[in-house]
Amino acid sequence: MYKRQVLGALPLALATGAGAESRQQIGWVIVGGMSVGTLLTIFVVPTLYTLMARQRVPGENTEPEVDAPISAH
């Protein structure tokens, strides 16, 4: 899906003619932002998730301890 959006902005980035300078700037911002977002989503987020999951010790309770409620009798 991201590839189609990036490719869809290429004509805007490669525009020529009257007013092309401002359209090119907007186009390159869209292409760059979508490309960086795609790379982060595909590579960086899963890598960080895997690294953080490996740091957890299996079987260790990671939930905070909660004291038993005091009953008023």
C-alpha cells in the first residue's frame, strides 16, 4: 500500500512547467516522508520489538506486586 502512495506522489515531485517549483517541493516531502515511514514500519519497529522481547526473562513475573487489601472488621 505504501509503495503505491509513494509512486503516486512521484509525478508531483517530478513536475515541470508553470508553478512546478512549489509542487516539486511538496512532492519530495511526501515521497521522503512516506519512504522513511515505510522503512521504520517494516524494519525498525519489528527489530526493536524483538530486542525488547529477548530482554525479558521467561517465567519471571513482570507484573508489579500489589498488597492484599486490608479489610475493616
